[in-house]
Amino acid sequence: MQVAGCVEFRRRVPHRRAALQAGALALAGLGLPTLLRAEAARARRGSSPGFGQARSCIVIFQWGGPSHLDTWDPKPEAPDSIRGPFAAIETATPGVRISEHFPHLARQTQRLTIVRSMTHDDPAHLSTVHRFQTGHLAPRPKSDAIGPSPSDWPHLGSFVGKLLPPPPHALPAAVTMPWLVSHPAAPGGRAPGQHGGWLGKAYDPFLVTGDPNAPSFRVGGMNLPEGINDLRLLSRRRLLTGLDAWSAGSPSDSWDDYQHQAFDAVISAEARGAFAIEREDPRLRDRYGRHIHGQCLLLARRLVEAGVRLVTVNWHDDGMNFWDTHGDNFNQLKNRLMPPADRGFAALLDDLDARGLLDETLVVWVGEFGRNPKITAGNAGREHWPRCYSAALAGAGIRGGYVHGASDRIGAYPARDPVQPEDLAATIYHALGIDPETEVRDPLDRPLRITEGLPIVDLFA
């Protein structure tokens, strides 16, 4: 009877291939409940400015906390102890001035919205990364002591991968490069909120590490091993499929699904080609700047052109504390940080526009916070300052030549229209056609909103 019962049980369990086919829509975020929610969101928000206008998004995350007073929000009338030595220059937008060390971007402001009223109350690096890159408070706010955890909220790209149709050619829905940000002075090390969190590892953004400017640059996991051609790889896949059928119903089934996705990506010539930055015209590569930041932005353009939904370009591990300019703020900005940031961002906007991609690609430039308006007299540095800082956006219906919000006379607090990190996250979802009020069930089957933020619809034309 035990044997008969076992046979009867197997008869009631669908074949693994049929089960995978039946569940494919759900795995791609296209199950019936998701489709119905998406349809309801479009009915509710479809007339809202900017909703669904972006096919893709590039987030330029300036890790370390750029000084807003020395970049996007100069205060030329403030005392010397506030304004610093940089001049504020005119831009393509009458009446809008930015730092003299953003000369390329000064000519691009007709494409930009500058947000000068970003604000929150968390001065810690790690927990604020989680807040922006997930749209939720970290498990422990105001802390640099807590690293990544499976209980983190999922990264923006993780929800994008769950809730939107998959990109073509087996490309990942979300890519992060050139590393997962961490800070040597933070006890927690790597920042939380950069993974799939409680959605699981299947929703981790695809991580690209290394320097795309290096001649030896290759993307791990996207190239065939030496001695293995497409035919041999397909043969191995058939063998794996046969073994999967033999072991159907085992606890490793979900991991097998990830293996099949990886096989698809390796076999896809289009997916491999999207990462092949060496195919770009050397003159275009020069315009982005022959440095890791510029070449990451160029690679980001290649990826969104191929269909990747969300690309996060983190400021790289420069071994010099990134944008965290506690000391020697002005020399660090002038000589090391602002030139590549200026050149790369401006080249990206030109390139996207020339290819007809700017209207469908949202670009967001932001850090985790700003810097203290008061210059530290002893070392010409600026300390952490989350109370007021700046962001810049372009593309996908964003209003050009527009400044949203304002800071007070010394850049210490928003004077109007405050914007929190979760609002910026909600704006990204909104532009991609995802209702920020969408609920996803966590492992405890609780319906949780993907963000508590509100989209800033005033940013859209």
C-alpha cells in the first residue's frame, strides 16, 4: 500500500517541465494577480504625468555623499565659511547656476531637472544606501554597523524584475556595476539593500565587477569557458535537463530554475554582445572619459539599449573614500571627483539622445546625503549632512531646465517642496509604469507595499 500510495502521489504531481511552463508567467512577474494589479494601476495612474514613460532607468549613485553646495546648489552670496572657493557659473537655463567644475553639465541643463530639496535625518552611510536603493528604512536606521541580510527590503531592480515583463534575449532585468558599495570605515562593511532581500537570491541584480576601461575587461558568467562552444554547452544543458526530470520534486528545483536562466544568458549571443563594450567606437569611448566611471556609464547605455530595465552605476572603489570628503573637500572635488562625473553624465545624455533613447530612459544622479554647509576649518572638509542635498534627473518625460524645491540661504534645510529618498524611489517605479502602491507578499505571506514613497509627478512635463 505504501508503494501504491507513492505511485498515486507521483501521478498527481505534474511533470517538472509542465510545472515550469505553467509557472513561467508567475516567475516572470506576469501571473494573473500581477497583471490585474498592473491593469488597475494603469487605470488609476495612466493619466498621471510620466507614468510608464520609461522603458529603462539608469541610476548614477554617487557613493559617499556629494557636497550639494559645491555641485548642484552653490550659495555664492553665503559667507566664505559656507560657500567655499568654487564659482557658480551660468547654465543653459537662464537664472540657474551650478558649480564651475560641472562645465559640461552646465550646457545640459535644458535636459535636466535639479532637485535641491532632498532630505532625511540619517547621517550614516550604510542605512541610507538601503533607504534609497529599496525605498524603505533599513532594518536598523542611522547605523553603519549592519551589513546585508536576507531580511533587507529588496533592491529597486529586484521589484522591477518581479513586476515587469522580462527583457529580451535572456538579459537580466537589473544590473549593478562596478561593485556593491561598501565603506572601510563602516563596521558593517557592505551596505544593505543591494540584493533581492526577502524576495530571494533569484531577484539579485546581476553584478558586473571590474573596470570596463581595462583591455582585459570581461563580464563573469556571460562568456563560454575555454574549450566550450555553443554546441557543447547545449549538450550539457540537455544532460542537466534529463537529470532534472529524474529528480523532479527535489528541494533543489528552485535553484535549477536559476541554472536554466543562467544557461539562457550564456547561450544568448545578444546577451553576451550587450556587455561587449569593446565594440564601441573609440571616439565615443573617449567622450565618456577613459576612466572606470565614464566607461561604466557607456556600458549602462549599451545595456538599456539592449533591454535591461534598471542599471545602477555605483561610484567605484577608488581607494580614496569616494565622495566622502571629510577632509580636503575642494581639492578632492576639483581634481578627482567632479571632472569624471561631469564628463560621463553629460556624454551619457548626448549619447542617449543621439540614439533616440533619452525619451524612454530615466536617468537619476544622486548620493546618500549631502555635506555640512559649514566648512571644517581645520582641514577644509565637510561632514555628513542628510538634512538637505541635491539630485538631478533627465529623460523619460522629465522636465528640462527645471529646478524642483529649494534650500535655505546656506543650503542647510529645504525651504520648500522637500523630497525624501523613498519619494525618489517611487518616482523611478512610476516612470517605469509600476504603481508605487503595489503590494507584494513577503515570505510570511504579508502584503507589503513596494515603497512608502510618493512619486514626484511635478518633475514630469
